[in-house]
Amino acid sequence: MNEWEAHIQRLLDGDVEEVTVPKDDFLTVRSLLVEKGWLFQVVGEAKHGGVTIYRRNEQAQTTE
């Protein structure tokens, strides 16, 4: 398990409220989300300077 996978897993488990991803790691994290099937379980909010903040998608949680 790589560093970003651990961060996203903690987010999905509810251990953290959000994960901040710097611009340089965005494509790595997005690829991980697609690969693991987690893409629709999180919502990404783009911020100034290329930073993205991911939070759990509460609507996706209620449909399971």
C-alpha cells in the first residue's frame, strides 16, 4: 500500500474528514482512485494553485 492509498483509505474509513493533494500528486491520486474503484466514493474540490481537497461523497455512502 503506497502513501496515497493509505490516506484515501483513512478518508473512506472516516478516520479523517479530508485529504489535501498537491498539484504534483493529482494524477497519481486520480489514477489510484480509478484503479481501486473509489472514484465515486470521494468528491474532489479544486483550489487555487492546483491543490485538490478530497472528501467522502456522502451521497455515495447512502446508496450502498
